[in-house]
Amino acid sequence: MLNIDEKIYQQVSGNLQEFDPLPDGNYVVVVEESEVRENKSGNGYHLALKLRVQGGPYRNRIIFLNQGLTNNPISLRHLKNVLDACDYKHSVNELDQYASTLLDKVVVAKVTHSKG
């Protein structure tokens, strides 16, 4: 059984703009969280990053990046771009042990959206 306060629920209103997607563009961000996680399906892993925008009108907004860890060349290219931007110095096969070395790295994140 749910335990949602009906009074609070009825009073909630306002603009949800703070949850709208960031516009396409480049954002200076800092890595706040970094870990290798198992996929929901249990058949693989991904690098989970939480990035915080550092300036401009979107300061303090959060970007979540879940980068698949597969042998797909496109996925590996994206992973390499992320790790290179964060100046990752270890073997990619040790990422589960050294994901924390990405913490506090300041990088430029390129946000793009595709239709669908």
C-alpha cells in the first residue's frame, strides 16, 4: 500500500522547468558520482556518472550518464571519449576498481537530443 500524503499531493503545483531536459550544448560539469553497475537485465555492466553543471543559467543542474560497457565499437568509442576527458589512467578492464578516480574531475559535457 502506498503512503503518499494526499494533502501535500493536492497542494503541489508549479512549473517543473527545473526537470526539463537541458538544451543541446556544451556544459562545464564536475563528476559527483562514478561507479560501475550491473544492468537491470543482469547481462552486462555500465559506467554510471552523475555530473553537475558548474555555471551559467543551468548551474547546479544534474546530468546522468550511463555508458554501456560492451565490446560494441560505438559504445567503446563513447566510453573512450568519457575516460579520455576525465584523464583516466588505468586499464579499461580495471574500471570497476578505479571508477572513483573519475570523481571531482571537471570536464565539458556535450548534451544532444535525438527525436524519439
